Amino acid sequence: MENTDKPWLAIEVPDLENLTRIDPYLKLHLHEIKRRYYHFKKHLDSISASEGGLKEFIESYKRFGVHVNKDSSIRCVEWAPGAEGLYLKGDFNGWSSTSHPYKKLDFGKWELIIPPLEDGSPAIKHLDKIKISVRTRSGSMEDRLSPWANYVVQPETSLVYDQVFYNPQAPYQFKHRKPNPPKNIKIYESHVGISSPEYKIASYDYFRQNLLPRIKKQGYNAIQLMAIMEHAYYASFGYQVTSFFAPSSRYGTPDELKRLIDEAHSMGMYVLLDIIHSHACKNVLDGLNQFDGTNSHYFHDGPRGEHSLWDSRLFNYSNWETLRFLLSNSHYWLEEFQFDGYRFDGVTSMLYHSHGIGHGFSGDYNEYFGLNTDTEAFNYLQLANHIIHSFHPTSLTIAEDVSGMPALCRPVSEGGGGFDYRLGMAIPDKWIKLLKETRDDDWDMSNLVHTLTNRRWQEKTITYAESHDQALVGDKTLAFWLMDKEMYTHMSTISELTGIIDRGMALHKIIRLITHGLGGEGWLNFMGNEFGHPEWLDFPRAGNNSSFHYARRQYNLVDDDMLRYKFLNNFDRAMNNLEEKYRWLSTEDSGYVSWKHQDDKVIVFERSGCLFVFNFHPNKSFPDYRVGVHEPGKYRIALDSDAGEFGGHNRLDHNVEFFTFPQEYAGRANSLMLYIPNRTGVVYVKV
């Protein structure tokens, strides 16, 4: 007999047994996993049974907003349950506030049909500016932009954006198919606007022509584009979204973005969008906030609808129209712009009522399955991932989650969150903590290895040595922590190689190599970090007199043969190319660490047929150092951080071949005798 109080107890989660096999601890929380899945399925079934089915629901962006019909009439549809009236105004009607009223429909919907002109053309022309006037319950008339606007532009004379009707006669047609998702994904995280060394906002065309070839040459097979969803405040780094369906006009037109993505596909590169569904900008005049004059439109009212740290609005994920808006948005960018997948921002904030603020997650499973977890948000993420993977089977999704929630990166059919990867956010924090607080002599090798390998079994992780947040003003990148002001005075190849620069370049290389080799099943680099970009990011704002001095990436530095930045860039490329050959990111093999010696500061591990040997010691080199290895045979050096082409000291002879001894060592069946210079990372491969 079904338990009517707890109907989820009777539900069958299709692949739940596989989830508990991977993580037996989850058996203690089966009731909660089933409850979450029950509500996910209930939402999915309701959507599928309504409004023509799931596909129609996620294609709502084709009906809501302003669109031209086949007969050249224009249909405008909005959801504004709190409004007393809606009116469309713009260039097409001389900005009359009341000449084109919407008709009120059921369920808070409003509709306006504008017939074609006498010559048969649409009444609203391509690039006409338009706005919606909303009559609120208080009787005031307020200007708004449609939440579904697909192009918005900031006028020269105002800070408030205008909606622009984007309807080109010959819209861009994609020429290249989407690539399959890389099994060894290596992501170049990019911001279009800062991609030029010039003092300006770079364009989609500039990025396409200048950055795509550079990224491809550097050995990356995926690009993650940040700050694409329109944000009125440039300095928000793209994280205070005002128009969710509009690609940022500050870089160019929607068609120019499409051309960029299409050309990346022609190079075989996978393109991810940094998608923000965790919150929305508080802007009213050109944002989503208070569109219908109420505080609860798309959002929670009261404290639950406000993020105290981000000063932004929080979505009500249980609301039908919020689900329509966000799920349609998830489909829109993959369908209309041919993005390949998403990095979901702020997932930790979504998952917990505390938003993770002041919450140090201990790993106790009760933290993930208790009352602090926002089940409505979790169900939304399940729905989004289900739709993304069902309608776009070559797509990948990545969760920005610091909490380590179990099963977040397992399929929805198992009761999981449905993500393909999570970001290994503890790893860059560990490197910064070491550089800030610990002398080189005191680095704890066991603790370092633990941080690099501490990830959930069968839940894939994107690893990275430093985040884009560290590049922002007020923080420091790895290169800045290591070399600081000497980067301005001693990065010339004809200047003295100081101890600070020597240490900084050596550690920059081996920190990135050990993170790449041991930290996950995918790799991410923020643009410029590969060559140790010398300056932080600070977008034009009132506090810096609207300066572009720091809002740019100086690729000219790496192209200057007289500067040492080229050495770090060369090493990054060689590291990616070696991974492409041996595929340590794509295998089930997460690496076997055979040696972590605290006094010697030596770490040794094997992965995907490669033997990685690191010496973090600041001054001790070791001749004839025995290391264990599983496979017997002859080995050679495949990558050496100390090589001259990478700005090193050439202390290793790459012509030497190394033969194993049938002597068990460090838990491995065979061993090698190696010379290990201080502050080096070396990869050996079997000949």
C-alpha cells in the first residue's frame, strides 16, 4: 500500500543501485535521494503534460518576447501577473506610451499583435529601439525591457540599456557541426572584452581572429566564454546578469558571436558558456528585477529573495514561469548560438539556504541531506541537466561547487544532480595558502597530495591551479604571489636572473604540472595565466577613473622574444601537447602516488603510462634517487620543467635512457635511478 504522506518511498529511481554501489555511504540517505527524485519527476511529468510537451516548453523563447510572424505581423507576449497594464513603445510608434496596449490573458500573460505595414513589412524594423511600459498596481508607468530580449544596447547618452529589435534579413548560418565532447578536456577560460592588449573593449571579431588561433596552438581543445550574458555593469565580470537571452552588445552583434563559435568549431574546439542561473542583477530599469512592478516576479519575496553578499536577487525555482524562463534559457544558448555546454556559476549558493556563506563544509553527509539543502534548487539543476543532455547529447555541464555534495556529478537517473564535472575549487585555494602562509621548506607533501587527489570516486573534476578570481584587483595570481614587483624589472632575457624570478618561474611550472597531472579529469586555465600575466584585472569604474589600463590581457608580452614570459607559455603548450599524446585526463586511471617524502620534498606518481617526478625542495638536488615504477623497461624524458626552452637550467641530459631494475620499491614492482634537480618536475615515458 502506498504511503500517501511520503509517496516518494514507492518511486523507482532507475539507476539508484549503481549510485549506492559507487558510494555505499549514500544508503543512509536513500529516503532523501528518493524524495528529491520524486519531486524532479513530478516537475518533469507536469511540464511534459502541459503546453504541448517538454520541447514546446523549453522553446518558449520563440513565443515570449517580441517576434515577427510568417505574415509579417509582430506578436509580443509577456508574463507579468502583478501588472495592471502593458504597452509597447519605441522608434516604430514615436515612443507613444499608450498607443500599443497589450491584451490581458489567463495566468498573468499579456499579448500584443501588431499588424504589418501597408507595404507588407513588419511594423518594427531591424535595430529599432523598443521598451515596455508597465502600469503597476500603484498606477505609475514604469519603463522595462522584455525579460526575453535577445539584444540590448547601452545608448551613449544613458547608463540604462535599450532593447533593440534584432531581426536581420540574412541571419548568420552555421557552417560547421558541433564537435564531440573531448574526453580529455582542456579549457581555456576567456573573457572576450579583455582579450586585446589595447586600452579598449575587444570584440567578438577580434577574439575570433586573434585568440582562437592562439588557443588552438597552445594545445587547448575547449574554450569557456565568460561574461556573454548581458550585464549592464562591465566591472561585474559578467556575474550580475541583466538580460539572460541577450549576448553582450559591448563586444558586437549576436551574429558576430555566432561566427566566433562556428569558427571555433571549424578548428575542432568545444565552446562552453559560463551560465548564471544562481542569481540576477537587482537592476530594475534594464534588468529582470520587478519587471511587473512586484518584488516576487521570478524571484522569492522577502529575505529568501536577496543574496546578502552579492547584493542580487534569488530565483524562486518552484515557480512555473521561473522554470519556463530558466529551462528555456538553458536550451536557447545551445540551440540558437550552438554553444556546446555550460559551466554553471554559483552552484553552491543555489544548493544551500545558507548559500555557503561562512560555511566550511566538513564532508559529513548530513550537511548535504539536511534541512539546509535547497531541494527546489537541486530539482531545478536536475531538470536543467536532464533537458540539456536529452536535447543536446554532445553537451557537457560543469558545476562550480565548493561544497563537494555527493552525487552532484552523477546522472539524474541515479538520483544525482546530472552534472558531468565539478570544479576542483580546493586546489587553487591550497596553492595560494601555501604561497601566502608557508615557507618553501615547510610545505607538507602528504597534505598537498591529499588536496590534489581528494575527489569523489566516479565524479569527474576539472582541476586548475589558479582561478579567475585571483586575477582580479585585490588578489594575486600565482605569478604575482611568486614574483611580484620583480616581474616589472627582471623578466627580460638580457637582465639578471634574480633568485625571486628563478624561484617564481620554476614553481609556476611545477605547480601547474602537478595540478594538471594529478588533480582531476579535466584542466582549466584562465587566459594569460599560462604565461604568468604580470598584472591583475580591474575593469573601468568610478574608483579608477574608468581606466582600461588593467582591463586587458597583454599577449604582446609573450610574443616578445626578449621577455621570459615566452618560457612559461612554451611549457604550458608542451604540457598540453604531452597530455594530448598520453591522455592522462581521459582515463579511468586517476594516478597512483608511490612516493611523497616530506624531508626530500619529492613526489612521484604514475598515470596513463607516464611517470611524474617532482622535487619541490628549494635547494637540494638528488643524484641516483630511486623511484618505483610499475612497468619494466626503458624510459626517457618527455617533459622537463628545467629545460632551456622553458627558461630552466638544462641540468638534465635528454639523450640519456633509463632502465628499470626488477627491484620492488615504494609498492611498485620495479624501480629507476634518477637525478632529480631541485624545483623541477619531470615526466618520463616508456620507450
